[in-house]
Amino acid sequence: MTTLSERISQSAFDGSRLRVVLLLDLHDGAQQQFLEAYEHLRNQVASVPGHLTDQLCQSIENPSQWLITSEWESAPPFLAWVNSEEHVKMVQPLHACVRDTRSLRFSVLRETSNIAARAPEPPKGRLQANPRVGDGVVRHALTFTVKPGSEDKVAEILAGYDSPEARVDDTTRLRRTSLFMHGNRVVRAVEVQGDLVAALRHVSQQPEVRAVEEAINPYLEQDRDLSDPNSARVFFTRAALPAVHHVASGSARPEDVRRHALFYPAKEGCGMALARMLARQDELAADDPDCPVAGSTIFQRDDVVVRLVDMRIPLDQDPLLSLGIRGSRKTAVLRRLLDSEVAGGLSNDRELARFLARCDMALITDRRSAGA
């Protein structure tokens, strides 16, 4: 792996316009049913705040291949919609028509317009200011809850599985899987070099993984049937916990840091604002060469906010820094965004330490593939 001299980052919070590309492969003969479902869907999507426009395209080479592109003022309103229960129900009619799908999301960096045909009103949202430096790794997480009282049994099952084959194909590789629990909530974070969708499909097909998934099925709060494609699709759609921000120095050696996961109890309706605030604080921390935070990834869906952080020092050595806040003013902002019954006062070192301990998720397993 190439050592990067620049800071690596990704973010859904830079305010730039978002282009979403959805690739679809339809079942034979399902075109008309698909068009009817799409017409109903697009009228609903048009009323979603932040949505600007969309296009439906059909391949000129293979009529079964379709493309939906949409443009949004920025990433947050799209993420709030696509991760909502409303969206899960809205797209259900499409599932019977579609054999396979793939969703891609891009910030708009540059654009060229035909001056003569330019619309009188400039498009809403701004362009991404500067290209980001990446490391070729895609980060994603899944989260779900298990029945209260089953936590120890579930942790035992999840800790005991055999790691699947890391190599997916010539360009895709599973690099790392980190699994944590907080009460009855499970969070599984993965790092993939290459194609995330290909890696997730590869992992789901491995016998050792399927055995673990079947073993925990009786303990899940949300029932699922992995032998039923629609049941599995709905479960994993609801379980998706996307990475909304990542930043790292690119210089830390794995042996010099320890990975932690912090679960932030967001006040109802404040999950995205909390994730945005933590992202800004982590950006500031990354600008400090002496900061013991080597890297962080923030995952957020609705009011579920999880921050994966790689630390050069013990987590409890500096609670304020470990929590991702710098100074009393930011502590006050954090307090306003949290569920006060869970967070407490955060007014002194003791309360901060207590809250940090409450946020710290239990590590179940953290596995790297060879060479990662």
C-alpha cells in the first residue's frame, strides 16, 4: 500500500451539490411495470426537500439496463431521505422489477454549460471547492439491535466466526472488519479496497459468514429471512449505517494506534447536526500535527451516530479530545444535541469521563486482512 503524504478525507458535509447515479438491471418483460412504479416514485421524490432534478435513461445497447440520475442541493438532505423508513416503503414496488441495482454518489466538482442554452436561474447548491485525497478504501457499517437479554450470547457468536477470504477479485479486497456492541445494538464496520458492493456480496456468500448470520437470527429484534431476497434486502437497507465523514493523517502505523467506537445518544431529530459538528471538530484535530487522534470515521443514520476513532493514547487520558470536542463552547453545543437524560451535565471533568465511558462501545472483534 502506498504511503500518503497528504491528509486523506471524505465528507458529506462540504455543502456541494450531489449527483446520485442508480444503475438497474431489470427482469425480462418488467419494463412497463417498472415505468409505472417509477412514475409514481418520481412524483413523490420531487417533493423531497433538497431534490433538484432527475432523469430516467435506458441503455441503447441492452434494453434491460436502466439508469436513474438525480441531483440534490447537497448530500445531507439526500442521505436523510434515502435512509428513512419512508424511502424503504417508497421503493418497495420497484423490487419486483429489478434483478440488480447499484447506487453511486458524487459531489459536483466542475461543470460546463452551453451559454446559449443556460437556464436563467443558476442551479442551487455550490460546487465542491477542491478535490479530496483518498486512500482507495471505502468505509461502511451495518447496525441492528438484538433482543434484550441476548447480548452475551450474540457477542459470543459474533466473536467466534472464521474470517472470510479477503480477496474478492483482482481489484477488490476486504481489508478490515471491526465489530462493536453498545447495549443491545451491534455495529459492524468494514473497510474495503475497491468495490464495496462486490465485497459485501462476496462476504455474504461465504459459508462461515452465513453460518454466523443464521445463528444470530433468533436473537434479532427485526425478523429477517436471508433465503428470501426481498426480506434480506429490506433488512440490510434498514441496517445500513453510511460513513458521512472520514479524516486521517495517512501517516499512523497500525501498531501505534488503537481503534475505539463511540456511540452518541443524539436528541430526537438532531443526529445529522451532531454528526456535522463532530466532523468539523475532527477536521480541526487533523490540522494539529501533535493531536493523538490518528483518524476518525463518523457513521450516521437518523439519530444513530457512531464515531470510529483511532487513538495514539488511551481513550480516557483526554476525555474531551476523545469525544471529539475542543473547548467549553463546543461542549455546550454537544450537550444541546444529545439526549440529556443519557448524556448528563458534561459540566466538569468527572461528568465528561462518565459520559465517555458510557459512549465507549464494547469491542467484539477487530480483524485485519494480511497486508492491510
